[in-house]
Amino acid sequence: MLEPHLDALAILAEARADGIAVDLAALGVDEDASWGVDAAEGGAARLTARQTPSRGWVREGTKPWCSLAQDVSHALVTAWTGEHDRRLFAVSMRDAAVSPHRGPWVARGLSRIVSAPVDFTAASAVPVGDDGWYLRRAGFAVGGMGVAAVWWGGALSLLAALRAGAAREGADQIAQMLLGEADALSWSARATLLGAAGRVDAAGAAGAGDDLRVLAERVRAVTATAVERIVTRSGHALGPGPLTVDEEHARRVSDLKIYLRQHHAQRDLARLGRLVAS
């Protein structure tokens, strides 16, 4: 729930650092604003933006995969400005011209974090950068690594459950081995995240470009692989019991499995391979 809000604040800060003026006052943004970031594309849905003489930028169409759209006050949302060009815009989700859907959202994991389409009908919008700025900025890769940090954080409760199981009287070597493997996987992901954070902080704006994109892809691949294996090993070690009678544990596992699908597995590894090869 917090990651998109923090991502939006980071994006707006990056825009200011790049000298981009963003008229948030026009959207009624105050210190209590809550933010989402909606940049996914999918299916036949398409959100477009056009500039009008009297109202400035307006948006028409449907944006898919908008998390918490009914709950946040504002959002940063990408829209097509041409056949191949997209631009980021700030919008008020309380605008009468903005209509979030309640679903479909049948997910068992993240069941309370609804990601559904939003319809825009000539909705006012404030541009954030020019066409393509959202994707080419250095912070895009950094934000992707931030999501990986959430994956790792979500696995820590599973590691704690494995530790408790291996510490029980009568626990066998298999329980201890599975804990050892999960601990090493968690440590490797943590070391990867810490190393990447240090590199980003040291590089600053100079860290933009292909090197940062390769770093982000590597961090996401290492972390996703580690966390997926921790999820699997926790099931092997603990059996069906906590998945069927422990509400908190079962919800954590289901939530994490859904959120991990922000990593596109072999497709993301193929992208990393293309970057490395070039």
C-alpha cells in the first residue's frame, strides 16, 4: 500500500530536480494527499491525452491495473499522446470525470489491494515531464529496485516461521536444512539490495543510463528468485498446517505470490540478457 505513494513522491521530487514545473495546486494537492502510480498497459484498454485551447490537457479512455484507485486522492498516470508516445500526468482521483471500477478482482492474494480499470472522461490532467520522460529518467530503474525490496521484506515473516519451526523440540535435520537454505537466500537478496542502494547513492544523476537499467534488472532477478524459493521452502518445511489454519501466515503467502508477479520471470530474464549482450 505504501510503495506507490512513496514512488509518486520520489517521481515528483525527481521532476523538480530536473527543473520540471508541475502545477499540483491545480489538482488541489495538499499535505494529506495520498498517491498511486499507474503506468501499466494491457488488453484493449487505452488511455489517451490531448491538449485543448481552453482546459489544457485532458484524458479520455480507460487505464488498466490501477491499484487502490478508489482509495487514493491523486495518482500519476501515463497516457498515450500519439501512436508511439506516452507521457506522465498527475490527476485527481476525486474528479467527477474519473470513475474507478470495483473490479474484476478475484485475487486471493492482495485481496484488499484492488487493482482494477479506471475510466477517464475528459478528465483534467497536469503533465509531469515531456513524452517519454517517465521511462527514461534514472528513477524508473530505482523504483523497480524498490519493488524488489518489498518482495524481500515480505519474505521475512516466512523466514521467521521457518526459524520457529526449526527451533521446536524434535525438529529434524530437514527442517534445519530448509531454514539454512532460506536464510542464505534471504541474506543474498539483502546483500544485493544494499549493494545496489550504495551504488545508486554514490552515482547520483551520473548513474542514469544503461548501467543503471542493468543493475535494476539484476537486482530484481536475484531478489525474485530468492523470494520465490523461500516461499517454496517454507511450504516444504511447514506443510499444509499454517496455510490452512493460520490466517496471517496464509494471507502473507498469498499476498507475496501475487506481488512477485510484478517480476515477469523468464521474460524479464530475457530483457536482462538483451541488455548484457548489447
